[in-house]
Amino acid sequence: MPQEQSNVRERQKNNLKEPRRYKVIIHNDDFTTMEFVVEVLKTVFFLSNEKAEELMLQVHHSNKAVVGIYTYDIAVSKANKATNMAREKGFPLRLTVEPEEE
């Protein structure tokens, strides 16, 4: 009697979890204009004019602020895009990417 092959596969448990998220942080400096910071926040991070101005003032008073929380690739891409915009205009604007606390 030939043995039959079964098409039933055993389920394997995969411990998949959400990808880690990263904060994009914008830092205050004495040279980048407030208008330019608002422009970057609106252009790169798609904030409304009101939210961009509010965040710019927060950065101005607190020296830094979280602009957004994204997956790693998007966070780095947005930080690089904003930094490149600043360098093209001659501003030393600095953005950093840090892991979000779990």
C-alpha cells in the first residue's frame, strides 16, 4: 500500500511585530530664519501653516522639538531632504533621527 502525501502544512508561529518607529527632531540655531523653518515644516513634513508656526516657536523656545514619528527609512529621508534644503539656502539647520521610546 503506497503512502499518501498530505497537503496539510503545519502552522508556524511567527512573532512578527510592528517595525520600530523613529522621531525626527529639529534643533534650534541662531542663523536659520524662522520663515525658512516654517517653509521646511510645510514642504517636507506637510504641516499646516498654523502647526508649522507653532512648532517653529516651540523649537525657538525649547531648542528642539519632535517634528514627526516615522519608520526608519521615511524619517531619514525627511531629515535628509530638510537638511539639503537648508544647505542650498546656506542655513545650518540640523535635524536628527532617534528611536522612539517603547
